[in-house]
Amino acid sequence: MSPQDIRMSGFQSRSTVDEALAWLDGAVQEIPQQVEEISLELSHGRTLAERVVSQIDVPGFDRSAMDGYAVIADETTGASDYNPIRLQVVGDSMPSNGYSGEIRSGQAVRTMTGAPIPRGASAVVPAEYTEVVDDNVLISLTVGQFKHIGRTGEDIQIGGTVVDAGRILRPQDVAVIASIGQAKVTVRKQPFVRVIITGNELVRPGEQKRPHQIYEANSSLLSGTIPRDGGILESVRFIEDSESAIRNALLEPGADVILVSGGSSVGAEDFAPGLVARLGELPIHGVAMRPSSPTGLGRIGNAIVVLLPGNPVSCLCAYDFFAGRAIRQLAGRSKSWPFRTIELPLGRKIASAIGRTDYCRVRVEAGKAIPLAISGASILSSTTRADGFVIVPAASEGLPAETPVTVLLYSELFMTN
């Protein structure tokens, strides 16, 4: 049955933010997980889909941790500056060419960091505690068994888990996988995200603008947030406000997430909500939040569709609440906010209404969170003046001054598994 056309009739009801998030998380979980094998060099920042298990010991042999001399540890007992022990130097051990013989009593082998420990040796004396005299070395330090020796398997043991599945690979994670000789890893596929920009009044930057037209900014906004959350920008489509053009952009294959900017409300030319409902499902349209109340959430096949309001701040708010969350989950990341937080008292009150969630931009000043105007969903510059935002929960009528709040910082991002 075709859904009711609500254009020019307004929202009869709105879902709560919690209801919208619950539907979104459930819909994402129903989409089959996709993985791919990629070269290690391309794996930085990707989410590991299978744990990495080492097939070797690291190190694979006992090796020197210092430049110095490999010795029999017991023969250094009592050695000091006033009582050096004299040992005969019988050869060298280099990282690429170890000593082939075996150390016997009274002998030492000059050894470099990373070089294999000669057979018979049980410690390394650092070079600064030695003095070379002809073919001998004077040892002025007592060393214990295996001192300054990296033992076989000390770092990684064969059969041990090197990195668990679900980890967003950091440079050090990639390096440790390289250290076991593994050239490829299996990771979660990054979701392809299509951005559809609608609005006949929009002009792209650099083009001539007529009276009553405005420069389009949301594509620039979304092009930066999508990779932040682990997605790949499949394309940006600038579409005229026509039902057929929007339909074609929605149905074209190749996207895991489709973001429609503009045309999400109940205006005469807001075709996207009805199209999504007819082509798939649109269980959420209208959310009790400020800004971004016209937000819609739906699905066409296995593609998540998020209807984003055209006003820039509303677009950013709806993206942060819903679209980014979906992209992160599809990429194998945490659904949690990707922002670092600080706890601060409010510099002045925030007014709200019970039943509505507010996204309030704030600046950090003198150890307090100072709210900026929360009205004006088209005032994009407010986000550049803000250091972050505070979420006022739906159960609150507002927050008085000095209330401790959690500020989510725009400029301080982190990746969670």
C-alpha cells in the first residue's frame, strides 16, 4: 500500500531520537557483513575482520639487545672497574652474519644489536663496560644469565594472537603484523556512500549565482565527514527537484548508504520521503529534535537511506546523530560518537522542551561551556565559532547555568573499535 503523501500537510507525529536510533541499529545489523582481503600497506585505519595469529616466533632466535660482547655470564662474576675480567675475543656476530662457532670458557664474541647470540654464550656485556686490549677485552661489569638478550618468542610466540578482530588498525598494529611476515589482512569493507543534493535554488561554488539562489555547501560538509567515519564517497549527485531524477539516483546500484540532502520535509517539492517509502521503507520521518526534525530514516534493498535536512546545521546534526552512526557500524567501527569529550559547567542556561532532544553548539571559554544560539538551522558559521556541542536529553526542560555537561569536541576525533 502506498504511504500517505504528507507534502504540505505537516508532520502528524515525530519519532523520538531513541526510537530512530533503535530502528537504525536494527536495520544495520540485518545487512550482511562484508569483508575483503587487502595488502598490509593499505590497511591503516581499516577494521580487522579476522584475528591475526602468528605462524612464527618473534624473535625467531636469541639475539643481542645491545652492542657489546657475548660472554658466558658466570665468568663475569665479580667484574668491576677495579677488577676487570680479561676474555679472548674470538670473532664477531653481526645481524646478517652470526658467529658460526661456539664460545668456550675464557672467550667473548663481539656482537651488534640484533645479531644472533653465539652458541655457548648466556649474556651480553654492553660496549661501554669494556676495553679492548689487543685480541682481548676487559670486562668491568657483572651480568646475570640472559642479560641484554632478546629470547626466542619473547615478543610474539607461534600460535599467539597478534591483533584481535574488531581493531581499527593503527600504525603500530600494522607494524606488528608485518613483523610476523604477513603481507595481507582481512578487513571489513568500507561502505560506499552516495550523496544526493537536491534543490533548484542551489548553485555550486564557482558558478554564477542569480538573485534568490544560494551556494550549495552540504556536499562539502558530507565529503569530509564520510571518510572520517570509515566510509568511501561513492559519488555526489546534484539532482533537480523532480521525482524521476531523484528516483533514478536512489535506485542506481553501488551504494551501501544513500544520503539525501534537502527535500526531506513536507514541502511541495519534497519528493524524497514518498519515493523512499514506495521503493523500500521509511519507518522514521520526523524526529523530535532541534535542529533536524525533518530527518528521515529508511532502506531500499540493502542500502540505508538517510534523509538529511537542507539547512546546513540541521544537515550536520542529522548526519552526526544518524548517518555517521550507520556508516561507522557498516565499516566495523563502534556506533558511539567519534568525538573526544570534556566535562564542563554551563556558562548560561539552555532552554528546551520535554520530549525534544536538542543539539546545542557551545564554545569553551574560561573553563565553561558557553551555549551559542540553538535556533537558526541555516547559520552554518555557528559551527565554526563553536568548539563542540552539548546534547540536551528529551526528558529535560533545559539545563540551568553551572550544570555539569558533556561537551563533544568538533576538532578532537578518535576512532573506536
